[in-house]
Amino acid sequence: MAAKVNATLRYSLMRIGIFAGSFLVLWALVYYGVLPRGLGDSNYLWVLILAIVISAPLSFVLLRKQRDEMSEQIVTRVDRAKTRLAENRSMEDGI
């Protein structure tokens, strides 16, 4: 069970890390004037939206292996739950 939680937690932390890295890089690019600042006080919102847009495809490509491992573990858990449910139903029918 611990390995399953670790794979999910590891994947989530890696996604957050990619987002945070994207945010910091984009913030630096905006700070140094490479990217436009945004309108008025919307600078952080602009950087946040750009970080979301950039980190999503990066995560999709870079974390493929971790996502596949996590998916396999989820499928295994769902299959076990279905098996237990079927066993419980057959026990109820026998009573």
C-alpha cells in the first residue's frame, strides 16, 4: 500500500515542481523585460496563467513514466475492489 501512495505522491510533487519551476522562470523573464509585464497589477496573474499553460504540456511529456506507473497502480486497486465486491455479492446470494 505504501508504494501506491508513494507513486501518487511522487507524481503530484513532480507536477507541482514543474509548475513552480515554470513559474519562477517566467517570473524572471517578466522581471528582466523579456516577456511583457501585463496590465497594471495583473503581473502575477499573467505569470501564473503562463506557468499553467507551459507546465501542463511539460508535465505530460516529462512525467509519462510516472503517470503510467500511477495508472497501473490505480487499475490494480480498482480490479481488487471489483473482485471483493463480486465475492461479497456471491456470499450474499449464498445466504
